[in-house]
Amino acid sequence: MSQNFADRLAQSVKSKGNAVLVGIDPRPDQLPSHWIESFQGDVVRAVQEFGTEVVRTVAPLVPAVKFQMAFYEALGPTGMIALEATANCARENGLLVIMDGKRNDIGSTAAAYATAYVGSPEGGPENSSPAWTSDALTINPYLGGEGITPFLQGCRHTGAGLFLLVRTSNPSAGEFQDLIADGKPVYRHVADRMMNWAEPFRGECGYSSLGAVVGATSPAQLAELRQVLRGIWILVPGYGAQGGTAADVAVAFDEQGLGAIVNNSRGITFAYQKSEFATRFGSNWQASVREATLTMIKDLAKHTAKT
Amino acid sequence: MSQNFADRLAQSVKSKGNAVLVGIDPRPDQLPSHWIESFQGDVVRAVQEFGTEVVRTVAPLVPAVKFQMAFYEALGPTGMIALEATANCARENGLLVIMDGKRNDIGSTAAAYATAYVGSPEGGPENSSPAWTSDALTINPYLGGEGITPFLQGCRHTGAGLFLLVRTSNPSAGEFQDLIADGKPVYRHVADRMMNWAEPFRGECGYSSLGAVVGATSPAQLAELRQVLRGIWILVPGYGAQGGTAADVAVAFDEQGLGAIVNNSRGITFAYQKSEFATRFGSNWQASVREATLTMIKDLAKHTAKT
């Protein structure tokens, strides 16, 4: 995967004609009960097969999937094997794989996380790809530039990507991120600082392989950060279940329909729980996944430029 | 493990007579070459057996070990199985296990990380312990209180502990953590805020199961934060290889020798690389681990009150 992640993402968004990022957050207690039962209590296997079914269902429709690592970690070590198997299935089906791990650490430890998910900072033929099936990783900025650099070095060798948490979508996001220092909020310090880090990773599409996470739940901040983060892919969580709308996220796209990918997890993978889908598809939860994905694609298209 | 983590840590520090936290960061390229070779290129097994040897060597001497998860994740999914096996060995040998994962996320995703490493926020008999062998987890504050609460809820049910990153030990730590907002640095906002979160978790020893990470490389900030963080266990990284001295960390302890645990990773596990140990112990790297641990115990004892 030596090509620049930003360019691979742009190509995938163009070829699929949308910027929907399907989030796979397999909470066991949210899986269809008949699905869980069919695996005779083997929760890890039920989760893995659920994930691969989601992957196969959405692969013809969307450019990328995002794995919420926490839900696999919650299953213990065997959950991590299920994660890798599902990520591998996603890649085999032509999807870009974003690992949502929000990893962070300093120096040599950040280098180890880089080795795991974006590639070793040391490069070389034996380090030509990360240890896991992963095209990009979400990372946390609290530790400063020294906690970011090893990830960037890894990306330089492998062409992988990163999404740095800038302004998150949760209700308490502002508690530290919105503190005002030197006349601007902490998240703006992060955003301004990341522009230097991103520059060497700019692809032919005009965007960098160092992207940003900016929630859809604060539309004013999303609009502000879209202006600041020129040439930065924005991963937008918060659409759907968290309250963000297509109109809210439209501002994150450029006139070509590039520059943002919009995540939806529960609203797609657990669409079977909504009465509108349940009445139509019954126990065929895969059909609900497909229909919810198509609905979101149409919803975004109404508010954004055509790709 | 229903007893409060803070009390278990206090008991373990008292019974071992020191507050040394051995960090297990198994970089494959730092393992003794004869050790790696003896596993015929099976790096994961070499790492696992190295870790269990370290555990058995230090178990009679120190209260706790800290696993740097990144180095196991860098080995791919099978590395995670090695991590769990090594953590299990540590528990069987009477050591408290701290998972250094610096995890963080929002709401239900934070709940999944809690389920993994400190216990499910939902409690109940089927959730009486975390999915992994873990007594405490390091967490990152950037997402605010809503990213912390699920971890605290998990700890309430299981008696596990947490260490919140307040001021880290790396050179670029200050880039965002030291920004001044409302007259005080961001890390002080985190420290002040965590006092409320910590209060319900105070044990009989007077300390809370919600601890803090404060680096030893900024002695002035460590002294400041020791004053602010009353009744908070401080996990102090930065001793040894990163430049912190026993005199630097002494300020973190109370008059009983409680209140802080001091991490040393490379300086202990890879002590065999130092000429002072290499000449004495040769290829017996376990003897170097033991001697380096004893040296650190004595070094701290010189500067802190007796336990």
C-alpha cells in the first residue's frame, strides 16, 4: 500500500460516489438475538461473523470502514484475532480500513503503536506494512508533537494515514478542548499545529494523509475548522445517533465532494432495531444494513456537491 | 479483586517495602540476541517468555508491573495473546498489573475499554472482573469527563484502578498540556477536575483508586502537582533512562512512603546492556534485571521515608 493514503481515499470516494464511512462497533448486546444464538454462545465468533457480514454488505457501496477497536478489546485477546480477521475481510473486499484506536504515547512507545497500525518509523523492506491490516489510525494529541512524529514517520514509509483528534463530538468535549489559551481554544492550537505536520504528506488530490477528527455535533466549530484545516481530510463522527445531520456536515466538503468522510456506526450496523427497517426486513438484518447505508448516501448527496 | 485498588496498592507497597513499578516494554530489537535466537525466530514467543522471566524475577521484590501495551500490539493479534499470558503470570506471582494503554474515547466506547481493562460500567455478577488480567489502566483526558466516567463506573463494581495522564514526561509534553487558560495550565485544569472524580474512590489508606500520571522530568511540576493532587496515587514515569533521579521523585511520596509509584522500564528489563551488569552477569540477563531492581529500590530508599 505504498500510495499516499489521502490519494487512495480520494480515489475510493470518487469511485463509490460518496463519502460514507461505515463504523463497525460490535456491541454484543446490540447484535440480533437470533444471530448471537446461532453461534451457541460463542460471542467472539458471533461478533466476527457479524462484522464480516457488514463488510460484505457495504463493500460495493462505500469507500471505507472504521473499526472501533474498544469493542474487540472488550472481548479479550481472542477479540483481537476477530478484529484482524474482519479487517482482512474488509481489505479483501476493496474497502479502506481505518482503525479507530485513539492511540497515543511518547517517543519509542508511539513508534510501537505506529508499527502496529501504520508502519514502523524505521522503514526498510521488512517494515513495508503495519502489523495489523490497517490503512489509517486515529490518534490523540495530548502528548504533543513528539507523540505524533513517530506515526508520521511510519506513514512516510508505508503510505498509511492518520486522523488526529482535534475537536470531538461528545457532550464533554469542550471541557479541556475548548479552554482558551493565548486567545484561542486548545483545539485550535492542535489544528494550527497539525498544519505543519500535514504538509509533507499532501497527495496529488491536494489533501494530506494526516487527517483530523472533528465532530458533527458542533456545526459552528466544524465550519471554523474546515476553514483552518485546508487540505486536511476531516473524519466527521456524530452523524445520526449522536444528532448531527447531513446539513451540519455539508460544510466539511469541498466543491468536488472531497475533504470529508462521515461516520455512521449504530445507525447502519444496528439499523435492524429501527421500526422502519424491522417491519420491512424482519430477521434479515443485512438488508437493513444495506438500506440504511443507501439512505445515508442519498441524505449526504442532497446536501453536498456531486463527486 | 473487589477490594479498592488504592488499598491493594498501599498494602503491596508496604509489604514489599518499596514503590518500584517495573515497566515491561519488550522491544524485540532490545532483547538479548541469544534469547531471540533460542526461539528460532518466533518473536512473539521470545517476547512472551522474556516478559514472564522478568515477572518471575521481580515478583519477590516489587509491588507491581506495568505493561506497555504498544509493544505487544506491534506484534499483531498474537502479541495480544502473549500480553494476556504474561499479565496472568504476573498476577499468579502476586504482582499488581497496570495496563499502560492510555486508552480514551467517548461514552459507550469508553465503556467498552472499561469492560476490557477495569470492568464493565454495568456491573453485575457476569461483569465482576475485566476481560483482561488487569488491576488498573492508564487513560487520557483529552475527551473530557464523559470519556472518564465509564471507566470510573467500571472501577466501582470491580475495585480496579485508573491512572489519568495529567503531565507527561516527554520533551513535547508542554506543547498542549502547558497552555495557559484562565490563569493556569491545561494540565492543572485536568488535575483540579480529577479531584472531584477521585473523591468517591478513596480507600482506607487515604488514597483514591483514580491515580495520576505525572512525569519525573519536570521536578517543579511534580512538586506542584503533589500539592494539588492530595490523596492521589501518582504514577511517575521518567526515572532513569529519561533523566529523572530519586531526588526528583522523592517529593511525590508522603511521610509513610506512600502516594507514588516510580516506573522504570528499560533501566531494569534491559539492564544487561549496561557494562556494569554485562561484566558481572554475562548472558544471565535475569541476574541483571534482579540487580538493577535492587539498585533502584536502594536508590529510592535513600531519598524517601521508610515504608
